[in-house]
Amino acid sequence: MDNKDAEKLFFIPFNTGGHWLLLAINPIREIVYYLDSLGNDWTTYPDMKVLIDTVLQAFRAQRDIQTSRRGANSITWIKVACPQQRNQIDCGYFMLRFMRDTLALGRLKIPTDYFDEFKCAFYIKDQVDEIKEEWCQFMIKLNVCS
């Protein structure tokens, strides 16, 4: 990455072993936006936090960025209050929808109270079905199903 990547978000769909959530990372600013449709804090998944922090520290070292001891732990984790699922099976679709919503708006930051354009307590069945259909169409275009 070079300076033109300074204002980009990199999306990491993350599976905790039974649950999908979304991380949107600005590696230059060392900001991790955490979107979990179950509403858990990132401390619920300590291995995930250690992994992402380690990756960002390695990225910092690769770019030869000098930090003070205090600055070594300067990675900012921001929990985003996003729509919550009402069952135990739709987390993957919520994660995809969070990613799609962010990309559709072209935003470089995710507000802690999600985007006004998509703010709701939970997605209704039609909204979940919409992302399911988009995912199916995407997979068909890739010819993955044959």
C-alpha cells in the first residue's frame, strides 16, 4: 500500500467459529470498526482482537513507522451500533449487508451509531431476503454453482 491507500477501508468478514461479524479497517489510521449483529463487544472474541492488533502492528513495522511505547497500543477499536439479528442464523447475511451498505455510501468512516440512511433496530425479512438474492445472483455470475 502507498499513500493513496491512506483513506481506504479494508473489509474483513470474520467468523468466530459459529458467528459472522464484520471488521472494517483503516490500516493507516489504525482504526478498526467492529460490526456485530449480536451486539457483542469485541472482547467477547479475544483471539480475533489479538489477531487483528498483531496484523496492524506488523503492518506498522513493515512501513517502518516509529511509535513510542505509549503509541504502540494506539489501535482504535470502534464498536458500531448496527441492526441486530433476531435469530441465531442470519449473521452472515447481516455481515454482507453491513459491507454493502458501507460500500454503497462510499464513506471512509462508519459512525458509531451506523448510517442514518440504513439505521434501524433490526432488518425485516424483506431486507434479509434482498441481500440473500443479491448474494445468489453474484454467485451465479461467478459460475460457482456449476
